[in-house]
Amino acid sequence: MQDHFYLLSEQLFGKLQHDEILLCHFEGEASDFVRFNHNKVRQAGNVTQQTLSINLIKGNKQTSGHCELSGLIENDFSLSTRILVSLRKQLDLLPEDPYLNYSQEINNSENKHLNDLPETGEMLEQIQSSAHNLDLVGILANGTLYTGFSSSTGQRNWHSSKTFNFDWSCYHQTDKAVKNNYSGFDWKNTRLSTIMDETKEQLGILKTTPRIIQPGKYRVYLAPAALNEILSMMSWGGFGLKSHRTLQTPLIKMVTENQLLNPAITLMEENNRGLAPGFTEAGFMLAENVDLISNGHYKNTLANARSAKEYDQTVNCDHETPRSLNMSAGNIKNSELLSKLGTGIYINNLWYCNYSDHNNCKITGMTRFACYWVDKGELQAPVNVMRFDDTIYNILGSNLVGLSTEKELLFDPDTYHKRSTSSTSLPGAIVENFKLTL
């Protein structure tokens, strides 16, 4: 794919007219997908796809288009040339763009994270063996993702990563299930077996009579997957330069009123993780890390090319939403989480989250799948679905008891159009006075 992209780019650059600049952005993948139901393979297939986006620039004008590539150079050159001709006609009719911004420095790079993963068939054997006698439903994605950039000014960038993402649930009955995810760059059979053993233990508790609790404030443990849902909402406009300068960020109180989170909270965009590329669609190179919140204090925003031009800032992202979010760990060992929780609720997952009060960063949502009542440090019984409604300033601020020492790397399982390159690395969190409303 790399050779094909660079050859196609060079051919397109040869079609440029005087004073024209062309930026080429490439995305591709070669992935296996397998769907499970009742721990049996119900659908299996392979997807190989390549997409080319081109941005034609002349003076202070720009326009762009994209196409799906066949992998055959003659066909792809013919198709992309027709798009280039069409863009040239559009360019004459467009006004100048005051926020046109692309890299005018030449920074070449090549990163290939092509670690040795097992064949998909080997993964299937391990999954079905570990989940023997379980009603497992899920999807496994395994393969390589590719991203490239080239410009007629001479810049070349390439990034590829070979990863897997196994997202699944094991059901007891109806809506009673335990949801899990195992993803990463290195597949370990022992790790999958450990997760499955934990799943079986939690399924045993799901078989007991559910405990009905009343609305109120509870001490809770938010597993990394549950915390991820909360941070996803927090990231929805929370860190973008544009949303901050227009005062539309849900973290407005951290900007205008010096509202703080708990000193244990440190968040950063970890661009050197290896799943997502270290360069943008406009050719800007990204810093390895961007500190977003440090010890509870707001530090930096994410600025894409257009916002950076508008507000005279440095480009540090492609889109003003974290794609490689990292939260620092705490000091509560995983073996001590239940005893530290004491009496309260163990929350594995949340869903249907949304803002109930945007300006106060107040989020509402539902508990989901396996959530348990804990008494004196022991899992006792499943808890029926409840709705929460609380602010980030409580959850990660005044009511945060502590964070776990161990973290989970969670890959976004989204496969709409293509496999996502977003991920988070998060600990679990114990929170007191967590508000459950109904």
C-alpha cells in the first residue's frame, strides 16, 4: 500500500499546473472480521480497502475530494486525475480561505508497528476454548491499518500498525450479561484466559437474585470501561481550542472560574502510542504528548490546522477531540479495590451518556450489563439498571477517593466505514456520593 500510494502521488504531482500545490492523504486497512453468537462463528470475512483524499491549493484557495482506490495503478491514476481536473474547475469559483493552513516545512517520517500477531484462526481457537459453554456474542477484528501523507512540496509520511480488537459479551439470560474487551498490539493467550475466568466468576454472581436499590448517593467503583464513557462525554468539546475560545466547552468553569479537579487527575493526549499516526492530514507533525489536565489543573487545548491559524496557535491534532487519551494511574492496587470500596456498587459499564447540564459538565447515563452490590469488600448480588446524573467536578473532583494502579488499554471497537484508530489508557476509579437518580 505504501509503494502504491507514493507512486500514485508522484503521478498526480506531475499533472499540476503553475503555482498549484497538492496534498495527498491515504487511509487503508487489511483486516479480518469474525462475528460470534453462542460462542460459534456466524460470519467471517476479510476487508481490504484504500481511500485517497486530495487537497488542491492555489494561493489562498483550496478545495478537496476523495475516492476509493482499487490497488491497480492505471485505474487509480485515471480516477484521481479526473477528480484533480474537477477540483481545478471548482477552485476558480471559490473565495479565498482565511484559515487555510498546511505544513510548509518538510518533515518526513516512517513508522511501522508490524508486530507479530497470531493468525485469526489461532485467535478463534483460543476464544472458543476459553469461552467453552458460555453464551458469547461479539466481534473480533484483526489486521493492519495504514495512513500516509505526501505533498507536492516534497514531504512523505507513513504509519502502519498491526492490531487486534475483540469486543464481546457473555450472557446469563435476557439483559443479564458481562461485557468485556481485549485489544492491543500483542496477543497473549494467558491474558484472554484470565479475562474469561473473571467473566465466569461474574456470571455466577449474575445468577443470584438482583438487589433493588433506591435513588441516592452511593460509593461506587467505576471500572475503566465505565470511566471511558464518562471521559468520552467530557472530551465532546471539552478540549478543543475552538470550543474554548467561543466559550462552548463543557469545561467552561475550568477556563473562566478556575474550577479544579482532584489533584490525582492528570490527562494527556499520548500521540506516541502507536495506533494513530503522528502526523495530520495537512502534514503537521504531532508532539509525542500534549498535557490536557495536570494534577487537576487545565493545561492545554487541542488545536487543529484551521483553529490554529484562526487563533495563532501551534497545531497539535487533526481533530479537536482526544484520540489517544491517557489518564495517570493512582495508588489503589487491583487486589485491594473491593476492600477499598467497602460497601457500594461495582459498575462495569455505562451507556446512553449525554449532558444534562452542559455548562456545569453534568452527565447523565445508565448503568449497563454487570453491575454489583458490594458489601464489606465482597461481591454480593447484581444491581438492576439505574440512571446516574452527576458532574465531572464531583466524579473526578471532590468525590474522587482514588484511582487504581493498573490500567487498561481500550481500543475503540467502531468499524463504521473503517476500523477506528482511537484508544484510551485508563485506570479504574472509586468515587463516593455518586448520584443515582432512578
